[in-house]
Amino acid sequence: MQLLLGFLLAILIAFLAYHARSLNKSGAIAAAFTGTIIFGIGGWQWAILLLTFFITSSVLSRAFKKRKQGLDEKFSKGHERDAGQVFGNGGLATIFAVLHFFYPESMFPWIGFAASLAAVTADTWGTEMGVLNPQPPRMITDLTKIVEKGTSGGISLFGTFASLLGSAVIAGLAVLLTPMDKALNTNTFLLISAAGLAGALFDSFLGATVQAMYFCPADNKETEKHPLHTCGMETVHIRGWKWLDNDWVNFACSVFGVITVLLIQGFF
């Protein structure tokens, strides 16, 4: 019965998101699939964490439009998320929901689920709110290098704070809504918050080093878009691994958040 209710809830949310133009067709199908597993296996607590990420990300992607003018040419995709973005952000979280099915008494699937969502939430909040920073960002691999807003690998104080805030929101919900009998404490909140921020910073590091980047000869701009830029000109690969697009970087972000949890727990 819970799986059926999860399926119906996932279909409803995907339908509403599609008509709100937060998801395209492939994104709606992918969201229905991941939502069914997370809602149906995990339950309402798991659903709330996933919806917190999705709703806040969708709202922030549409906010501050004046500040974001001209930045669409930088990003590979717009605010209508496709299947690649859905799986890139929520794929690992879905795997942890499946692990919860096989190990219902273990705390790790819930912590891993929360850490993966904290990481992608931190990354999204930092990207979407970083445009509010009064100064241009600096490259994470060389903090003396000033870059244009929207440049992959660029970070700012405001964006980093927004990342930490987004991660802390997920961490707080994970502690308050834990479905396990064992209560979580402040240490778990700090652990997930730190893991989420680490994942977001790792995302920026990949963007500055090995993510596939392209160049538009017509606009003389670096961009993630391929094969065509916003202007319609074919873009040229200039650096990074061609297979490592933003969707894979987002997935790596969530993985690094979980790895951070394991490393900190193992160390202490």
C-alpha cells in the first residue's frame, strides 16, 4: 500500500512540476520513477527531504531573474530539469532508499540519503544565490583569479554561505524527522551540514578542473553548452573530459557528500 501511495504521490508531483515548467517530459518521467522509490520505500520523512530539495531548487532557479540575465549562456541547461539532471541530483538518494528496504534497522541509509541531498542542495543554493554576491567570484583552484559570474569553478563568500545554509536545512530536517527509533543529535546535524558543503565545494573543484567545457567563437565566451551555444553557433571543446558533463558532476557532488560522512565518522 505504501508503494502504491508513493507512486501516486510521485506521479502527482511530477505532473504539477511539468506543468509549472520545472521539469520537461523526460525529467517528469525520471522524477516519477525516483519519487516512487523514495516515497514508496522510505515513507513521508524521506519524501519531505526530497521535496525540500526539489521545491527550494525550483524556486531559487526562477528567483533573482534580473541578477541572472546573461548567465543562461554559461549553463548547459535551463531551469526545466531533464532526466539527466533528475538522476544526477537524486540518483544516489534513490539508491539509499533501496538500501533502506534491505536494511530497515540500519541508520546508514538515512544518513547517506540525507548527506547526498544535503550536497546537491548546497550546490544548487550556492549556484542560484551566488549571483547576489556584490563582487565577482574567484576560481576555487586559484583564489587570486577573478572570473565572470556563472563560470564553472567560481566561488564567492555569499555563494559559499548559501551552500552551507542549504546543507543545514536538509541536515536539520534529517535530525528532526529521522524515521529510526534512535534519536539523532547535534553532532549528526553538524556532520551532514559539513558533508553537504564539502560536496558543493567538490562540485566547484570538478568544474574548475575536469568538467567538459566549451567555447563559442561567435560570442567569445566559455560555456557548458554543447553542441550549440545560445546564439546558435557550434561550440568547441577546450578542456576537461568530454563525458563529464554537469549531470555527472552533480552526481559526483552527492557521492562526495556521502564519502565525507564516512571519512569523518571513521576519523572520530
